[in-house]
Amino acid sequence: MIPDRVVEVLHGPSYIQLGSRDDALRPAHTMAVGALVHDDRRTVTVFVPAARSERVLRDLAGNGRVAVGVALASHEAYQLKGTYVSSRPTDDADRVRQEAYRAALLQSALEAGYPDALARPFCLGFAYTPGVAITFRAEEVFLQTPGPGAGSLLA
Amino acid sequence: MQGVIPSHVVTCSHDGTPNASAISQVYYVDPDHVALSHQFFNKTKRNIEENPRAVVWVVNPETFESWDLELEFVRSETSGSVFEVMEMQIEAIASMVGMKGIFKLRAADIFRVISAAKAVGERIPPAEIPAPR
């Protein structure tokens, strides 16, 4: 089960990246623009730009292994590792969630002291439509905040 | 690769488990090589010792375009000019982000750049982003 604090960080505003790998163990990466933890607290959906989804979806269909890193501007960070479940095009409800996520991400960067000239184009520059919702089952959760406890298994 | 916006790295263990992590610094060494800051004995480090392939995501802090660098680990350096410059830059980054005493460079991990590809479709150009009201 995903710990409460990790659910909060996944719901953001946070920086989310998805990692996969192909059959030759070559890694791939994409940023995600928002995430949703489902009621079972084990299943997570992340939203990625459709233009960046082809490689990771091919990897996930092939072997199912997925890693999702999530971090706040404060450097508090976690990583979830698990197994791919499904994907679908994002819908109107997802887009509403993503638009709120982007606005909150900008606000958090400004509050962290980043100048508007940097924070605005970076945070609002994540393309989100058309998008793909990728759902996976989290099987391990790790602390990834830099420091002595980094890498420890939380769940 | 100026450290203004943190980069991300994905590696993969020998058993096929990917690992996604932020990284403080990606340093341009020459047209065929970059160096990644190794600050902690972490899964990224263990993975590249098992499987030398990695992909790094970097953002240009002026244009905000993002790029994927497909990499292959070559060696770690704990002295020399690349290490010394990266060590100074890590200390500066640590001061800026409140991580002084936590961010400490252990090694400059040198990677060969297999490919560099713009992350097409991932970023909205700054000109298309609404100005503050």
C-alpha cells in the first residue's frame, strides 16, 4: 500500500518521471503531467504526452516493468516500482486534473523562490494534450530524498 | 546542461528493473562524452555497474526544450579537471538549493553519448504560454 505522504506527493504538485526499458535492457524516459492514486492505494495512473508515449508503451507492453519517480521542489522524493496494467487516451476529466496540476506546479515553484521567467515556461511548458493515461500497480515504494535514508524501502 | 533545472536519469538493473532518479549535474565533457554527478551510493550507481546503458533527460534553461541523451557508462573519475569543476559546481548547487553538506561529489561518472534526440512533443514553446495576468 502506498504511504499517505507518497499519495500526497503523487497528487502534487510534483515533478513526475516514468522510466521503462526494452528487451535489450535499454532504458527510456518521459515526464508525466499529473498522477492519480486509485482507491486501492496500489494502482496509479500517470498522464504522459502522447508524443512521448510510443517508446514507453512498447516497452511496457513487452515486459511490464515500470519505475515512476516523483519529487517536490524541496527535493523530497520517492520512487515507485511496479507492473504495467493498461493505457488509454486521456479524457476531459483527466485534462481538468492536468490543468489544475500545471497551475499548482507553477505556484509551488514561485513559492519556492524560482523567478517567474524560469518557473512559468518550465512548469506550464509540459505538453499534456493529446495525452495517454498509463496505469500501473505499485509493488515497491522507496524514499529517494537526498540524504542518509535515500533508497530505503517504505512499502 | 547548466544545472539550472535538474536532470533525470533512467537506468536498468541486470534483472530488468528500471530505476528513475533526479540528478544534480550533467556535465559536457566533449562532443562524445558527458559526466554525471555521482553523489550517493545508490541504485543508479549499482545499475550502471551491472548494465552500462542509461538515458538522461536534460532541459535547456533558455529555450526550455528537452532532450534525451542515450548513454553508455565508460568509467568513474575521482580526480582531474572534470571532477574538480563538477565538485565546485555541486557545491554551488548545494548552496543554492539548501543541500550543503548533503550534496557531495563522490565521482564524475563518464558516459559515452550514443545518441542525442530532442524530446519532440514534450514541451510547449514559451511563446505559446500565456503571460501572467
